[in-house]
Amino acid sequence: MSIRIKQVKATTLARLESRARLTGLSVDDYLLSLLPAEEKDMSLRADNGDDDFEADMLTFAEEKNISSGYNGTYSREDIYFDHD
């Protein structure tokens, strides 16, 4: 039996049913898997930790030949080093 809610379009429901089938879940279980465990826990989480971000920034700085020795301030020369 397929339950249709007035606010959900038929095409959206079909996509949900398809995704649920692909994961081997019922539509209800699939929708529950998308929600946080607790109702109050609706915040987004970062995909990667800070260590990954820092490593990416160091790699970027090395590729761009930029010094990674930030000391808390930038001189005018640091800011405008590539402007003539």
C-alpha cells in the first residue's frame, strides 16, 4: 500500500521509494535514516575534521608558493605582493 501525503508530489514520492529500494529499506526507515537521532540535533556536521582542512590549506600554500608562517598580522607588502 502506498501512502500519499498532499504536500509531497508524486514524483518526489517515487524518488523516495526508489532510493529506499536501493538501500534495502522501507520508505519510512529510509526517511528516518535521513533524520538526526534526536529532534534537537539538527545541526550540520563537517565532512572532514580540522586536521584535514589544515592539511589541505598547507598543500594549497605549497602549490601556490605562499608562506604558511602567519604571525597574526599582515604587512601591506604581504597583502599587495602581486599588485604592481
